[in-house]
Amino acid sequence: MKHQFLAAAAAAAALSMGSAAHAASNDEIAQIRSQLQSLMQRVDKLEAENDTLKAENDQLKAQTEQVTKQLAATNHQSADKLTPPPAAKAADWPNRIVLKGDVRYRHQETDDESASARRDEDLLRARLGVEAKVNDNIVAAIGVATSSAPGNPRGANVQLDGEFSRKSLYLDLAYFDWTFADNAHFIAGKMKMPFARPGQSLFWDNDINPEGIALTYGTGSLFGSVWGYWIEENVPATTTVTTTTDTKMYGLQLGNRFDLGGNNLVVMASYYDIAAAKNRRPFYNGSSNGNSLTPTGGLAYDFQVVSLGAEYNTRLGELPLQVWADVARNLDAEYDTAYTMGTMIGKASNPGTWETGLAYQLIEKDALFAQHIDSDFGGGLSDSGGWVLRAGYAPAKNWVLNATYFKNVNNQDVGTEYDFDRLMLDFNTRF
């Protein structure tokens, strides 16, 4: 392009000089041509140098871009190494922890014919529990509760007396629940009872929290559990037994829930064995609670208890109706049978709802391991039978008023019969 420009300039110069050709000498024309040729050579040289510089500039630019990319990648990797992994946010804790509890005030009147006088008591029960989601498969729980010393396993009541003295607080729950497969749980520690009970059966006290390990499983309508519990470690033996075998409980339960056109029938079969019980004293606070004893003070029988329970749930108009029955037999004893049956109509849960129920129960002297039966029916003793009348009303949310009356007779198998009556009025709150 530059050569064309110079050629055009030379042609223009030649035409302009055409009119003055006679005035200019040949030497002047030669001089002009020499200058034009020299100028064209310089332009060629500059053009070549410019191409070289441009190529070098493009090469340097490419190298710079490559180095910049390498530095950026190196800095990113270093930043990843130096940056710690994000920590669990404090905001996650409220979603992982559940806090719950209840407070119950009870007025209790007992007319025990074997005692010297009627007894009126006011009792308080307070419980507080924390349940935490450890991860996607494990839940852990800790609970504390009031109780009379040294920590009654069948009751969390403390008596209001002692000149406003402080009340005892004990570890009530401490367990983890591992869901190791679909609907399959491994539970270890001091836990809630992992097996079902029909209706209002009093074969087990509601406050019992067994200690050991358990497996539970359910699929469809079927459910089941197995457990192994510590009763007494290094249990005291009688004079006829020289070993100190630990007393434990092993058991299992299988059941099914039947859907009967909107109604529900639950049937369950259970078995438990109190190992190393006979001739030993696996007692809380030194009492057998009515089970037969040997002359030296140990249990007269082992306990291999088979039980069958059923619960039927339907509706009577707008009200829920429940009918249930439970029967048990100790395969190792003479007075070996226990049974209970009852009904409940209504459910005191939502504000303004109510319930009432009636049940009959009989527990022969050695039908059940008496350390675990209900602590109020017959004063917590086996060899007892009679009626239980219940009523309840919920005046507001999380507040239920209950009344329970026990009309029982003790020593029905052995000894002199006597009446045992108890009235309990409860003010229950929960949160």
C-alpha cells in the first residue's frame, strides 16, 4: 500500500514537472529520482521492522496469557487447601433437638385394711427429657425425673413433706436408638419399654424404664421385638446357693395389627424369662412385692411368663371406644395365672374432650415377676384382684384432669384376705 502511495506521488510530481521540463536540468531530475528511491528503501525497511515487532508482540501476549492462567489455577488450589470446611451452623441445633417434659400434682387417699389407719398424701412428679438427632440413623435421649430414694423403678412420685425439703432427682432415661435398616432399631441403655401392651393393662407399671439392649422391627401390619435386660448384677444368694449369678431378663414379642373396615384389632404374644431368679433376692428396696419366698428368703420360683394380649379400637358414634384383654401364665409356679380386661370410651386429649373406663384384674401370687407390676393396684403387690375405675377431662391444651379409683382385695391365694382401696386425683400438665 505504501509503495502504491509513493508511486502515485512520484507520478504526480512528474506531471507537475512536465510543464517545467525545459526549465529543469537533467541533473536536478536525477537528484529527485535518487531521493525518491532512497525514501522507498527506508519505507521498506520500516515496514519489515514493523512486521517483526508485531510478531514478537503477539508471541509475548500469548505467553503472558498462559502464565496468567497458570497463576490463577495455582492460587485457586492454594485457596482450597487453606480454606477450612464449613462448620455446622448453630442454627441447625433447634432442628436436631427436642425438649419435652411434664409435671403432675396428685392427691391420694389410701384405705389399706392391713394398715393401722387411712392415709392422705399429696405427691409431685416432674420429668424432663432431651431427644437429639445424632445423624440420619441415630437418635439419643436423656431424661431426669423426681423419685423417692433410692430411685423407685415403679414411680417418679415424691411426697410433699419434710418441711419444704429439696426433692430427689434421678436419671430416668439414657439410651440411643440406631435405625440400622428400614423399620429396624437397635436400642441400648435405660430405655422406654420397646414392646406393646394392650389397652390399660397393669401387668407392667407405666413408669418402668428397663435397662439393657433391645431390637425392634416392623413390616406392614407385623411388629416384633426382642430384649435382654439387667435385673441385678452379683445378686445376693440364699444360704442354699453358693454362686452369685447375675439375674437378667430375656424376652420377645410378636404381634399384628388388623384393619377391619376402619376398625383396628391388635394381637400380641410375648414371652420373658427371669434368669437366675429362684433362691435369689433380686429385689428393689428389699421387698419381694408378694412373690412366694423360700424359708431362707429367696424367690421360691423362676419366672418363665407367656402372655397373650388383644386390643380392639372402634367408634361409638363420635367417640372412640377401646376394648382390651391380657392374660399371662408363669410356667414355673403353682399360683401361676394373671388376667385383666377392660374398656375405655372417649379420649381426654384435645380441649373439651373426656374419657371414662372400667377394668378388672387378677394377679395370682407368682404369675408375674412382682417387681414390675403396677405400683398402685393392690398397693403394688401380687396375689391381688379387683376393679379399676377411671375418668379424665381435658379443659385446655396440654392439661388433663384424671381420677382413678382402685377397689381391690389382697391375699386371695395365701394368707388372710384384706381390702385395699385407693383414690387418686391428678392434675397433669405437659410441654
